[in-house]
Amino acid sequence: MYLLFMISLVLGVVPNLIAKKTGKTFLESEDAQATYKMGVLTFIFGSFLKGVFDIYGTSSVYPTLYLPVGVLLVAAIGLELYYKKSVAK
């Protein structure tokens, strides 16, 4: 939980900074942007929830459910590729 800020830094700020430096956009499609943001938020809240459970000293099945939901990040990349193919036609 003490490294919670690293998720948003690595998955949010770094890709956008690299895209700005290269003069491109990270994700052009609005659907891909929304899906990517939801994936990052899912990872953030899952990490926070796991930290709370660790501090409380209990275990739960809920934090393990957040990793499969992180597939939203992969879905965002897929939406972006689909968007680029449809624009190219």
C-alpha cells in the first residue's frame, strides 16, 4: 500500500510523457482511453483494498479478483488497434 502511487505513475504518467516526447498520442480512441483508465483505476483500488486487508490482519478473496479485471488494460490496447485499422481503411 505504501507504493500505491507507483501504479498511477507507471501506468498513467510514464506512457503519456513518452507519447508527448515523441509527438504522438498514447491512445487516440476515446473508447480505448476510457477502458485504459478504468483498468488503471481497478489496479489502484485493488492494491488499496489489499493493503487495508493486510493492515486489518484478515484475508479475503476480493483482492485476487482485481487482477483478472486488469484485463481492461489489454482490452484498451485491442480497442486502439481496432480503431487504427478502421481509420486506415
